[in-house]
Amino acid sequence: MSLITTQDGSHSLLSEQYGVSYHSRFGAITESAHVFIAAGLRYKALVQQRIAILETGLGTGLNAFMTWLEAERRNLAVDYTALEMFPVTAEEAEALNYPQGLGVPERAGDYLKLHECVWAQRFPFSDNFTFEKLRQPIEAFCREETFDLIYFDAFAPQAQPELWTEAVFANMFRSLKPEGILVTYCAQGHFKRTLKKT
């Protein structure tokens, strides 16, 4: 894994296994803020205060950390579940500049908790944010009508096509509550057609 700096100054990691970066090279923080926080969390926060979130691909923990901060700002009650089969190490996480880039350097310890906490156990990190991470493949995951919001943040379809199939999205939609939504950075035509079939 190698560290890269994206165009907004925030770090990302480059996966040697898949040959892709964890975030848009235009900006890791910019991408998370636009796709997952603005289009996902803030949208759901317009209609509800308690929000159950599933993230497929914890990766660097940036989406989870930004969600935690936003939940505290808006006084939301977020119950966050993250799936990750290939976690970054605590050392790799510590090298990332997200707390500084988000203007909260004093929260660096909180950011690291996301990576250092035990797997498959719920942690009430604050009154606004409960967190659990699972070492479980996306392809096999389904919890019927559990989540209000899914952050679908797997590597791109070219890198991991097995995670962008009808079967995976059928499970994702079964995991959503009736008014739930799924957000992702991917806007490829093949992905859109797969969603329509599902």
C-alpha cells in the first residue's frame, strides 16, 4: 500500500493488489463530502434523526470519520456498520491526514479508534455515533430491511467486478428499509443498467 496526495491535499492509499486508489485523485475529502455526506447522510437527515448506515468497504475510514463528525454537528443518532475484508493497518491509518484536513486535528485519536477497535463488536463512540466493523464479504452480506442508507464504496467495477453484480445489489436492496437509499461514486453505464435490472 502506498500513500498518495489527492488534488484537494488530502491523502489516499493506492492498492497494489487492485491497482487503484481508495479515493478519487481529485480529492479524497472532496469525494466523501460530496457523494456520501451531502448526497447520503444530509439527505436522510432532512427526514429523520436516527440513521442506520451500512458501508461496503471501510477502507481508510474516511467516510465513517466524516459521518461521525457530521452526526455530532447535526445531533443525529447514527448506527454505523462497515464491511471490510482487507483492512488498512493502524500504521497506514495513522499516516493519513484526515483529522488535519477536516480541521479537527484534536480528533486524530477518534479517527484511529475506527481502525484499532475490535471486529464484530458495537462501540458507542459518542452519543451520536455507534460503530461496528465486520470482516465479511460484501457478496455474502444481507440483513433484511435494516439500513436507512448504504454507502456503496467498493473498488471500481474494473478492479472488483464481482462486487458490482445483480446478486450483490439484490442483497443491498433487501438490506435497505423501505425508504432507504444507496449512494455510490460510480456513474458507469453498466452499473446503472445493473441497478435497473435489480
